[in-house]
Amino acid sequence: MRYRAMLLLALCWVAASTLAASGAPRASVVPGFSRAQAGTAQVAAFPSPADLETFRKNIELLFVRPRGGSMPGYAACVMCHTWQTSLRFSLETPETTQGWTPAQSRRNFDVVTQVINTADPESSRLLLKPLSPQAGGLGHTGGTYWTSKENPEYQQILTWIRSFPADRYVAKPGPPLDFEFFRACVQPIFANPREGHIRCSNCHDSGLAGFAPVPAGGGGWSDAQAKAAFQVISRLVIPGSPEQSRFLLKPLHPDGGGSYTHNGPRRWQSRSDPEWQMLAGWVRGERTGSRCS
Ligand code: HEC
Ligand code: HEC
């Protein structure tokens, strides 16, 4: 762990010098990401060596660029986005102090092109996550890196995405999350702690992860409150992929496949908990309506 942190720091320094000078994944599909076009001919033809070279020079280095801190909005992207943090968008842990090897970059390329959309470049998650919500961004646990679309990094990535043919990297949309089921079956979980636990609302009543506001007036949640909570939880869910959804990972015990860290309780010991299963069905788009059992 200590070694890894030092390696990342050294690497960030290298990236800083390289970027100052220049101005900026496994060959199969990553589980949980789905592609619109899985044509094998295409998979074989792309990326070209030139595609990879451009990626290594103009895009990949942005992920190790130091930003003056270790907090969200200031930490280098790789501080969080490697597989250790069990995020879906997870880059390789760089093997050398000079950065990723070409083989690692090849795998990173596959990972990064899962969070872009060449059919509608500006809708790419890679652009919308680090962008401030005030400027149209989606909100990001990792923080805001760009206060506007004028930011040179934003522009650099946008130019890169636009350089591909429109049909090259188009993510298949996930199943819709049902709001009615959220109201009827998901929200009550926030208010009903398991024995010995405290409510999610004690810590998640407002802010970026404020999916569990305390009901106004002591009764149930108003429609407006429920809508707002649904927006927040939607950000913490990856439709179609319960195993990669933070909402289902944070309160799950690490021995049962949950996150290594959560400053709150572990509500589920394993994925076989019926409640976890119910939520997983909802995230997969299989559970809708107001019947919880
Ligand atoms: C402090 C940790 C942290 C840092 C630093 C961080 N992120 Fe994140 N990022 C997260 C977490 C946690 C999520 C998942 C929750 C969310 O989407 O907000 C996430 C989600 C994302 C996603 C969505 C991935 C998906 O699966 O759809 C993208 C894209 C992303 N981050 C890009 C970046 C970029 C680019 C940087 C650097 C400029 C960065 N992040 C820095 C923690 C971080
Ligand atoms: C004692 C306070 C506390 C309680 C109670 C608590 N949490 Fe948390 N939770 C935190 C803190 C602090 C974080 C941010 C740091 C971390 O990830 O551990 C967090 C992070 C999260 C995240 C990730 C948020 C993000 O922005 O990426 C999710 C999802 C989450 N909690 C779900 C829950 C659920 C569901 C419950 C109720 C079953 C719950 N938590 C109860 C303190 C708490």
C-alpha cells in the first residue's frame, strides 16, 4: 500500500514534467460495461497503433497529473481510479515510475473508451464527471476539476473524443431505474436501521451523498424530497450492474464483496441478503412498481 502510494507520487511528478513539456486495459470488454457494437472485426481493427500513441500522449497522462492535494478535486485521478477502489472506471496501477507500460496503456484504452460516447461527445461521462454541476456536470464523489467547459483539459478530451468516427465508442444505455419502486421499497431502508445500527439519514441527509434526507414534518417524504433523493442515489448506482454500484457496495461487508471502507454501518453481510437481492433486481431494471416482496 505504502509502496503503491509512493509509486503514484513519483509518477505524478513525471507526468507533471511531461505535461509541462507537451501541453496534456485488457483486449476484451471490461465486465459491467456493455458496448453497442461488439463486432469482432472492429475489435480486431481498433485501436490502431496511432490511436494508442495519441491516447498515451494526450489523454492518459491527465490521469496522473498532480493537482496539489489528496482530496476530491485536488488528487490525481489515479489516486482513486485504480482497481483497489472497486470503481467501474478503474485504470491499471502503473508498473513503472515512468508510468504505464504500452501493454497497460492498451488495457487503459479499453477502460477509458467505455466512459466516452463518440455519437454525442459532450454527453461522455469522462467529460461530465469532473465538470462542475453548475456548468452542466453530473456531480462526482471525486470532486470538481473543471469549473467550466472552457477548461483546457475538458477541451483536450473533447477534441480527442471528436477525433473518432461517431459510431466507434457508443455505450449501450443501462436499464431505467424505477422511481415508484424507489419510493415504495428502497427509501424505507434509509429510515429503518438494523439492530444496533444508526440510520443512513444520520449521515446522508444532505450534500453530495444526501440520498436520505430526514422527512420534512416527521411523516413520510414529500414528492420533491423523494425526487431529489432519487437523483442522488441514481448517481451512486450503475444501472444494470449491482456489483459495481456504490449504493450496494458501501453498506455491504468487505468479506461479502463490499467496499473496503465505509464510515457507516454494514447493513448486509453478503450479497445473498434478501434485501441486497431486492436492490440488485431494481438496479438491473427487473424490479418496478410498489411491491417489495
Ligand atoms: C477522491 C477520489 C476520486 C478522484 C481523485 C477522482 N475520482 Fe472519479 N470517481 C470517484 C468515485 C467514488 C466515483 C463513483 C461515484 C460517482 O460517480 O460520483 C467516480 C466516478 C467517475 C467517473 C464515472 C465512471 C463510471 O463508471 O461511469 C468518471 C468518468 C470519473 N470519475 C473520472 C475522473 C477523472 C477524470 C478524475 C481526475 C480528473 C477523477 N475521476 C478523480 C472518485 C474519484
Ligand atoms: C455514521 C455515519 C454514516 C452512516 C450511518 C451511513 N453512512 Fe454511508 N457514508 C458515510 C461517510 C462519512 C461516507 C463517505 C466516506 C466513505 O466512503 O466512507 C459514506 C459514503 C457512502 C456512500 C458513497 C457516497 C459517494 O458519494 O460516493 C454510499 C453509497 C453510502 N455511504 C451508503 C450508505 C447507506 C445506504 C447507509 C445506510 C444503510 C449509510 N451509508 C449509512 C457515513 C455514514
